[in-house]
Amino acid sequence: MADSDKKPVLNLVPAILTGTAALLAALTTVYVNVRNDLKSEVASPAAVTVTASKIASAPTVPALPQPLRLQLQRIAVQEDGAVGNADWRFAVEADGQPMFALQQDSMSAQGGRNIVVIAADRDAQATLELAPGQRLPIVVKGWRSGWFKSGSEPVVVGEGVLSAAGALAPVSVTAEDVKKGSFTFYFSAAPQPD
């Protein structure tokens, strides 16, 4: 055989690599099988059986109420109840207890001016406690100020529910006649640090 008929050693590299990979796969399989056989020989601990009576007699720790900070974020005005701008007073109650009140002047339903953002430093927040699983009704009442003041009964009323997770959907606050006032209140209810 002539020197020109011999194949270069470089042509053998793919075959060597393939053979090495197959050898490693076979050795890994043997190792895993032997290792699993050794694990099965170790005695497993005895199962512990707990009856329902033992669970019932175990002392339970009652979940503590979660302190939440209820804060008014913004008010969307659909109808301000006036020809021009209107001044409004609002009161927020939780479970029949007053939380906070605020005066908002020059509210307008005009597009671009109908969202009132409440400053964080304003007194439009309160701290309350909510027990796990409890649902707390949140009521918003509003009275119109100005030339034609409303009486002692609120012009607009709306109700939402605060859940134990601190979730509160936007609260629709409207009058019986929507043209006399219609608002949407957006609250946040964040856990209060101890």
C-alpha cells in the first residue's frame, strides 16, 4: 500500500469522540443503577400515623388581624353636579366607623381635568385592622358645597368591600340622579409595618 492511500489521522477524530461519548453514557448508566440499588437497601423510616383526633386536639394559634393603611389615591369625575366647577366634601367610613374626610374644591367633569390625584401628604388615609377572612365594607358619602348647599343627607353614596388580601375594587359613588354627581374613588390598602 502506498503512502498516498493512507487516510490522515484527523479523519479518525469523529469516530474516537463518538466512541468516548458512548462509553461515558454506558458508565453513567451503570453508576446510576448501582447507586439506586444501594439506596433501596437502606431501611426506610417507619411511617407516622396521625389520627383526626390528634389533629383536633392540637392547639391552634389564631391568626392576628392585619394592620392596613387605607389611602385614597385618586377620584375620577364623571358628573360634577354643576354647570361649572363644583366643590365637594367627602367622608369615608369602614364598617360604619368614620375613617377620614376631605374637601375637594373646583371638581370638573371636563375631559383632561376630570381626574383628581390626591397628594400622599394629605389627610386622605387611615389605619385599620382586618382579620383573616374578614370582608370590610367601605362607604363613601359626598355633599356638594357652594351657593346651593346640600342638606345633612349625602348627595352621592357608594360602597365597596375591602378583602383580607387588601384588595379593594374602585368604588362608584353616585347620586340617584347621576347628573347631580357621579365619581369613581380609587383606594390602595397596603400592609402597615409594625
